[in-house]
Amino acid sequence: MPDPTSTPTPHPSPTPSRIVSERVVLEGRKFNFAELQVRDPDGQTRPKMVVRHPGAVVVVPILDRGGIPHVVMIRNDRYAVAARGPAILDELPAGTIETDTGRPDGRPDDPAETARRECIEETGYDPRALTPLGWFYTTPGMTDEMMHAFAATDLEHVGQRLEADESIAVVLRPAAEALAMLDRGELHDAKTMLALLLAHRRGLLG
């Protein structure tokens, strides 16, 4: 049996690649496609495509109803996955951090500002309190998108403010049911699954 008091053997780290150059291939409204020239550990330089992203947020809006925590979820039309299966996904509100804000100093929105805006727009609830739950890379094999997770509480209903191209329905679920959906394999949106688990680990879902 291993000695529980012994110092663990450090795991080796891979040799990192090095970006030699980068050029933007296509500028999008919210993110860009870039081609990198990457020098790999074998010494060869190879072209690799990535998505450069300004970052995003996901929000767990928590509403107390008679002492029972409920999660304000949404059902979202996701055309990108329509070829693979149902395009209507059960999700949490989320959105991209705005960089073109028009501020005199050129400062982009911070994640908390984005979280409040997206919560209002997609669910119709304005959170008076936001608790950071951490951040994660969404798909590090293809993009540098960093997503910040928040729990939103002390909610005031102000009505949805959807954009013209959005089709979103609001669904209020007991937190226990939202977690049960996760256990039953009924949630398929990664950011939603992880944010629910982060909130649950913090003891915010009862």
C-alpha cells in the first residue's frame, strides 16, 4: 500500500509549443478567426487555426420561492447543433463580453456587468447581487474563450429584453429538479452543466 504521508511524485509537464506568428483571417462581429504559425516540440512549424474571443459569462439566477431555491433557466434555439439533434437546449443565461462599448477610455465591459446585462436580457430578472463562481476555458483546443461563472440572487423581475435574432423561453425550475436533469443526462450545454455544479458545490442551491 502507498504511504499516505509520503510526498506525491510530481507529474511531468509536456513541452510547450511556441507561437511564431499570428494573422487574422476573418474578423467577426464578436470574435475573430486567426491562423497561427506554431513551433511544436519536434521543432517543426505548422499552421493552426484558432478563434480569438473576448470572453463570456454564464449566470445561475437563483430565486427563493417559499424557502425553496429555484433556478431561472432558459430554452434556447441553437441552430448550430440542429444537424446533430434537437436545436432547442435547456440552458442558463450567458453572453459575450462587449468590447466596443463606446466608453471614452475604450474600456470593455467587465464580466459582472456582462452577467447582469445578459441575465436581464434573457430571463427578465435583474440581479441585485452577483457572486463569482470561477472561470474556465470553454474549448481550449480551438479557442481562447474564457468564461466567467456567476450566481445571481436578490432578483427583481423587469421583463426580457431580447435581441431581434433571439428566440428564448424562460423556465423556472426548483434547483433540485435542475440538478436531477443533470443526473438524468437531460442537459447537454457544457457551460450550464458546469455552472450548476459550481453553484451546488458552494451550497447555493439548497
